[in-house]
Amino acid sequence: MAGQDWTGARRAGAVMFAVNGFTMGVWAPQIPLLLPRHGIGEGVLGLLILLLGLGAVAAMLFSGRLIARFGSVAVLRLLALALVPVLPLVVFAPALWLLAPAMALMGAVVGCMDVAMNANAVEVERRLGRAIMSSCHGFWSLGGFLGGTAGSFAIAHGSAEIQALVASALVGAGVLIALPHLRGAPPHPPEPASAAGPRRGLLPRAAAVWMLGVMALASMVPEGAVLDGAALYMGRELGAGAFTAGLAFAGFSGAMAVMRFLGDGVRNRHGAAMVLRISAGAGAAGLMLAALAPLPELALAGFALAGLGIANLVPILFSAAGNMPDQPPGVAISAVTMLGYAGILIAPATIGFLAEHLGYRPTYAALALLLLAVAQQSARVAVADGPGQRPVAA
């Protein structure tokens, strides 16, 4: 019975990842509609999107302590329910002064839920004795794909308001089905005021945790660079048409989603450190191929290879953070998540600056070297293979 409970918890956790990704997917086609609805320009829109990201990062700062105090299941349940209304709150905001806090709230809910569901996935991994983190992130990617596709169709054939309400209803249905099956480790008891030694702060002090965060940042900046710059690079420097240029991120994302569903099996067999080392190396090779490609077709192959490599880096780093000795999983994961997603926030401006002054080829080549640095530090994630998660083959 216990084994069935934890198998059900694994499925419920996958639903949490899927509805989180679905929400972000349906949000993406809503973004351009904010311009005419509120009479704003692209500069103000950029600030609003930045506000959403800052809301997410700020929430991640506190989420670790909430998880340590109340447990991942309680926090995840609360945030999953809070996820249901956030998109309609943004879409139906009647004025800019209400839209701004609504976007910050959406970022906070999505970001804090991100930490909680990753912390819960680590706990379920321990109980099942095998890796599940990569496929959980695969469900996030699948949810994002379905949300973006269905969301765009709904807006094209209906309206933004109907899309938001239908998406909210679907998210609510998924959440209500999954909530009873969530399982996790019990919360940590609060530390007494007279406890010896320094009290834990909002974030961990262990340097090893922050090193994992730096590795997560280095892994997510290339992902953001492909998202924001691959199509421009293909069109401007390789002369690709609009359709071919658009395939760059599509191929990258598709390869990433497939590899995330395969990643747990590979990690269970070969161990986290080896998989991260080979994956980061493959990601570096793919970006370097894209940077040096004389033809658009070779660049597409390079971006697809990069997607295969980058796919499992962040899931492994999150698992490693959640298994750090003497660290509450939620606290460690919140730090690593916060730094990692900072990479997504800083990528557009950084990549745009480098590409403008150096070109895209040197930029992607430099990012390939960044992934090689991640590969060089692969031994740090061996802790991701907890006591019950040993590779079955060398």
C-alpha cells in the first residue's frame, strides 16, 4: 500500500509540474495583447515582464523556509490552488495600476510553486529509490507546449478572456484531482529560541549549495540565449527564412522535452555525475556546432543537440540541492532555483548586448565554454544519487 501511495504521489507531482507549465504556456500568447489593451509600449511591457520575474525570484527567497516549516505538501497544495485564478487576474485587470501587482503576484505564485514541487519531487525520489526529476521537468515542458498551442488557438478563435477562463478551469480540475494524492516528508520542527548555534536564515550558508546555484545559472543562461536569439541568429547571420529560423528554438525545445522523459532512466543507470558531465559536454558541442555552422541546416542540428544536452542539467542540479547533507531540501532548492532563474532573467539583456557588439557566433561559442565549465564541476552533483538511488551499472 505504501508503495502504491508513493507511486500515486509521483503521478500527482507530475500533474503539478504540468499545470505549472501549462499556465506559463497559455500566458505566452497573452503577452502581445497587453499592448493595445492598456495602451502601452514595448518598454513598459518589458518592465511588466521584469516585474513578473522579480516576483518569482522574490518568492523563491522565502519559499525554502515555508517548506522547511510546513512541509512541501502543505505549501504545494496552497500554491497550486492559488495558481488557478492568477491568469484571469492579469487578463481582466482593468488598469495598469492593477495589472502591475497582478503580474507580480502571478510570478510569485508560479515561482514559489516551482520550488515547492521540486522539493516534493526530491522527497518522492527518496521514497521510490529512483530518479524522477527529469521526467517531472518533462511534464512541465509538455504542459508548456500544450498550453502555448491550445492557448494560441483559443485566442485566435475566441478571445483572450475566454482563453484565460477556460485555462483556469482546466488548471483547477487538474489540481483538484492531484491534491489528495500528494505525499511528502514531514515538516521540520521549528528551532527553539535557545537552540545552540546560529539560527538558519532565509537561505543556506553552505558554499556547496551556492556552487550548485551558480551551475544552475550557467545552465539556464544558454537556454535563455537560444530562446531569445536563435531565430535572429539564423536569419541575420545565416540567411535563413522565417520558417527555418523559427525551427531553431522548436528543435531545441522538442529535443529537450524528449530527453527529459528519457533522462531518469539514463541517470538511474549511470548516476547523476556522469550524466551531467556528458550532458553538459553534449550541450557545449551543440552550441559550438551552431556557432561555427556555415549552413542553416547544420545550425539547426547544433541547436537540437544543445537541447538534448541541456535538458537534464537543471533537474539533476535540483535533485543534488534537495539531497545536500545538513540542509532542509526546500531551503537548498530555493537558493539553487533562485540563482538558476536569475539566469533566465539576465539572459535577454546580456545576450542582446554581446550579440550587438560581437555577433551571435562568438556569443554562442562563449556559452559553449560556459557549459564545459559546468561539466568540469560534475562531481558536485553525485549527492543527487541518494542512499536509495544507486546506479545499476558503471
